Amino acid sequence: MEREKIIAKMQSLISEIDKHNYNYYVLDNPTISDAEYDKIYYSLVDLEKESGITLPYSPTLRVGGEVLAGFEKRKHEVNLYSLNKVRDYDDLNAWVADMNKLTGGTEFAVEYKFDGLSLVIEYQNGLFKSATTRGNGTVGEDVTSQVKTIRTVPLSIPFKGRLIVQGEGMMTNKSFAEYNKTAEEKLKNPRNGVAGAIRNLDPKETAKRKLDFFCYQVLLSEGKEFKTQKEIHDFIKAQGFLTGDYFHICTNAQQIIDCIEEVDKIKNDIDTMIDGMVIKINNVSSREDIGWTAKFPRWAMAFKFAAQEVSTILENVLWQVGRTGRVTPIANLQPVELAGATVTRATLNNIDDIKRKGVLENSRVFVRRSNEVIPEIMGLAERFENSKEIKVPLVCPSCGQPLVLKGPLLYCENHFGCREQVVDRISHFASRNAMNIEGFSEKTAGALYDNLGVRHLSDLYKLSKEDLLTLEKFKDKKANNTINSLEGSKQTELYKFLYSLGIPEVGIKTAKDLAKRFKTLQNIMSASEEELVDVEDIGEIIAKNIKTFFEDKYNLDEVQKLFDCGIVIEQVAAATETNAFVEGKTFVLTGTLSKPRKEIEDLIESLGGKTSGSVSKKTDYVLAGQEAGSKLDKAKSLGVKVINESEFFSLIND
Ligand code: AMP
Ligand code: ZN
């Protein structure tokens, strides 16, 4: 073939491949099979081999070329600015008011704030030319070979003028998980994953990480002017870039806040890491009027979500015995601010988890907020000279009995002689959502164990007023109340009883769902795993937990003893489903509460209320536990009612 013909053939193959790449990677909607795609792709590879010609925008270059000797510096043609930031609605409102004053009323574009590595990409004559990291904003590093491997960076675009765009190199959670499945050296988080991939001298390594590029700005466009951010957004999209699917035009502060709230709720479910929202004045000519400071544009603002992940020092590990006898590692941390609260402890789940994450005592670790009150340790950030391995105990830290390993889980099987687990079991049983025994605390449970020999739940019903009076802090009135309360609790409802047994992961909502479906305890105890899973919101793990719980002879014995003490389950339909205080109201939980946050959220939802992650004017109540942080401040500044846990429960019970 003649050279011209070869090139023409290559061009047609390339545009076909580009189209399928776009469908697959940007639109997530492939129109041909992998095999069909490969056929086209490899005919291009063959043609390149035979002819010795490779066009500069050939998709075969995406696999990564030669290892580089070092990174060249490149001066940015257009300076890159940082973004000014706010963390609460007051400051956001103030900024919006300023902007409205300066412009006489304006529109705002609201988009994701991507949390990856900022990149600048240049195109000439419609072809990918170079890519540069942000660097210090004036000078960055040439990462052209690395960025070329990113499938969502188009190698050729319809626009033929010179074009410089900015966006964020990202590793999606999916690519992150997939990479870590086989990687020898595991990545700590997607953000480190991108930075390490792009600042890697071997572009083949970059290619392996399967990065994405989300484009959000045009820095220079020869021969084309834009009137609004919306036009910029549409233009970027039309060039084949990925933009992140969130783009809204707002005309006032409340609309912006609504957008923020909406994304705040789903941010953990989207596949890319975002750490906030960026609000930009939509009108480009207004931007010129408003201008820039030395550091950032005055016409844009980032609203940062409270950090979901931070790093801190893991000081040591405490092994805690729970009500089921399970011994869990709890890490003591150097106090750190996370998602609006001060965190001092985090869970490590189990032994495998410790090994997998490679965390050590006296090391820096990543901590992330999850739904529970107690956050989770994600991995090792940095080890020090004095870092040391976490020792797994051989005997129970509470009772000294040898521990039993079941899979990755450690158990103390000293069911009725292990103080920590009995105390935890009794406290749970007596707690408000369970049997609601008055005047009960973990301390009381401890005193009952130590002084009155309480070992079984049923032992509680054998206590006399005289017994209680021997305890510290128990005066006549309190002892009376507790005895009456115990007596009254014997007449109970199925879901309360079920919840009070403390089956792992059976919260109040699950207990209600079970009661509603199965009607009697007998039915629940004899239900098969399939029947249990059939209940909405009950998954395999919970089903297994329930099954295992009722197969355990100790548990069966305990249940029988409770009935022998006169417990009667009323055969009424599950409790009223809603609650006048909670129904239709929105709650925000903050600080350390006496039980897992999820449990209280479940309760609120089961009573017809709503919960939200951040405080706004729409919040009805902020339920503040100990060490409540910025959410509390915000509630105060917005005049939202703040209640503590005991007020909350007494309002529910009224
Ligand atoms: P920061 O790095 O926290 O100072 O935030 C500023 C950076 O946010 C910018 O330099 C961009 O890299 C990044 N960023 C992420 N998403 C956007 C967006 N939608 N618009 C502008 N900048 C963004
Ligand atoms: Zn023990």
C-alpha cells in the first residue's frame, strides 16, 4: 500500500476505535462486544507493525511507552489558581451575598470538587499534545506519556483551535479495588493511587492503574469564546471528555445549599472521590469584573465536606470483649478532628483486617468515618522506627480464659464467667430501646456482676429491693423504681424482646421487621435462612447471625430462663410504627452517643423520621452527644434546636 492509503486506513480505524472507547469509557455504554473491539484494535496494531508508521494520536500509544529518565518541568501558559474554601453555610451565604452585591444578581454553576490530581492538557489542531501537573500553579511537570494512557483523555477532538483544559486525574473506587486485588504492593487509597500513577516514570505502570480524567475548565481556547460556565461544560462534553454528571445552575444560596445537601447524602456511593462542591459564577464576563486575588479567583468558592478520612497516630490496641464473647481490637488514636467530631478510638474489626492493612502500634494510619460512632482504620500511612507489630492476645483480657479462634474472629467462650461480656449483655438488655429498665447503666451492670452475682439475664428478675439497696448509689427510691421497672418489663413486645437478646447486628429496625413478618418468637427461632433473607433489609449475614444465635445452647437456655421468670410476649402487632415527636422531622446526629449512630438512625427512621448528615435550616433537631463539634456550632448559628440523648428519649416516650 502507498503511504497515503495506509494513513487513511489508519485514520479510519482510529476514529472507529475512538468512538468505541468513548462509548465504553465515557458513556459507560459499549455498542460492540470486547471481541469485536479487539479485532478492530489489532488490525490497527498489525498495520502499524507492517508499515512502521504510528500516528501520534493512535490509541495503541495508550499502553505506555518507554520508561522516562526524569520529569521535565513546564511553565504553565495560564496560571493555575487555588480555590477559596468555606466549610459552613454561614460563610457560603456571606460569599453568595457578596457576589450578588458585586454583580447585581447572578447565576452560579455548582459542580463536584474532585479530589484527585489536577492536570492541564493541551490540544493543537484537534490532537492531544501535552499534559502537565499543576505543580506550584506556575510551573508543573510534563506527564504527557503518563496521561496518554488514560482512556478518558481523548487523543483527538473535534475542536481544531489551540485548546488548554484543566481537570482532575482520578482513580475510581472500582479501579482502586480491582488494582488492589492483584497488586503486590497495595494502594492506600484512590487519591494516592492517582498521584503515584501519574508521577511514575514508567507509563506502563500508569496504564495499569486504569485512571480517569474529569475535565472541568477551559483555560485557553483559540478562536472560541464562552459566555457561561454552562457553555464551557457543554463544550467540554462535546469534545468527548468525562465531566462528572453533576452540573447545576442555581440562582440563590438556598438552591446551592440544596445541591450540597443532595450530594452530601450520596457522596460515598459515587465511584469517584469528591471532597466538596465548587460554586462558580456562571457568567464569564462577570468573572472578569470580580477578578482574582493572588491565590484564587474571587468568583469561585469551594464548599468542603467535613473530612471523611484523616491520618493520625495509632498509639496502641485494646482488646474489647463484647456481649457475644467476641474479642475485637480497638485502636487508641491520637485525638484527631474527623467529620466534625474529635476521634480518639477506631475499630480494626478482626485479626485478618490487622494483617491485611499492615497497621502497627506507633504508626500513622488512615481513619475514615463510617456509619457507626466508632470510625474505621483504613490502612497504614507511615511507619516509624519504634513502630511495632500488634500482638494478638492468647487469653481473654477480661477473664483470662484461653481465647478461641473462629475464622478471623477471636472469642472468649467463658459465657457466664467473663465480666466484660456479661456486663455488656446485661447493659444492652436493660437499655432504653430494649427492656428499658430504669436507673440502669453499665456501672450498675458491673455492680450487679461484682456484688450480687448476676450472670444470666434472667438473674435480673431474681433481684430483690434489699439486694439493690446494698449497692452504692441505690437509695430507697431508685431501688423501688428499678424493681418496678423490672417487674413491668416482663410484659413485653416481640420486637423489644428480640432486640434485647443482643443478636449480632440485629438492631431495633431489624427486630421490628422480624416481628412484623414472623409474629411469634417460635416462628423466628425456627425460620430457615432463606425465609429470613426473604425479609426486606435482611441480608445473608444477619440471617446467619440469627440462625447461629438460636442454635447456641447457651442462648436457648437463656431464653428459656427468661420465660421461666415470667416474661410474657404480648401478641400484638409490632408497636405503633410512628411517633408523634419523631414523625416527619429531620434529625442530624453528632458527637459520641451512647450507642452506635446507625442504631439511633434506624430508630428514628423506624418511627417515621428522617436523618441527614449535615445541618441546614431544614433540620428540625440536632441530637448532640459528647464532644460534638462543628455541627453543633452550626445548629446554634442557624437557630436549630439542639437536644441531648436523654431529652431525645424522653420526648420519644412522651
Ligand atoms: P485545593 O487543592 O483543596 O486547594 O482545591 C483547589 C483544587 O480543586 C483546584 O486546583 C482543582 O485542582 C481542584 N478541583 C476539583 N474539582 C474542581 C472543579 N470542579 N472546578 C475547579 N477546581 C476543581
Ligand atoms: Zn473472657
